[in-house]
Amino acid sequence: MNSKIKTAAYNPADYLETPEDVRGYLEACLEENDPALFIEAIGVAAKSKGMASIADQTGLGRESLYKSFGAGKHPRFETVFKVVQALGLKFELGQNTALNA
């Protein structure tokens, strides 16, 4: 029997259907303490909502948003802040208990 296994590329954006999904995904990525992973995750979350919609809400260009949140990119904090807000989220600071031990 000569059967071939078919696979499809995994795209996390396909599974971010609700605001709670997006928040949970970004929180999980943030817990990894890897800024590059978090920036890439914001891009995934923005794609799940629709980059054109994010562009409209932020006043930023759709193409520049795609370029800003790819692997290895370093967008300006202002851009990150605007996109997080457009995702319906906000930044909050909490105390890092590991540093206070």
C-alpha cells in the first residue's frame, strides 16, 4: 500500500476566534519571556482579526503592519501599543514576584 500522508501548515490565527482566545494566546506567549515571540504573536492575533481592520483602527498602513510583526522584526512601541488597543486589549503592569524573592 502506497499511501501518502497529507499535512497542512499550522496557523494559530485560525484558532483565535474570540477576544478571550486572543488574550489567552498573547498571555501564553508573553509568559515565555521572549520579546520576539510576543511581537510575532501580536502579528498572528492581528491577522486573526483582519489586518485591514487593524489598519483602519490604528491609522497605520496594512502593508506596514504585515512588515512590522513578522519573525525577527522590531516594531516601534507606539505601533505595538496601537495594535494591542485595536485588539481590544490593554497593557497592565503587575509585580514580578520572582525578582522580589
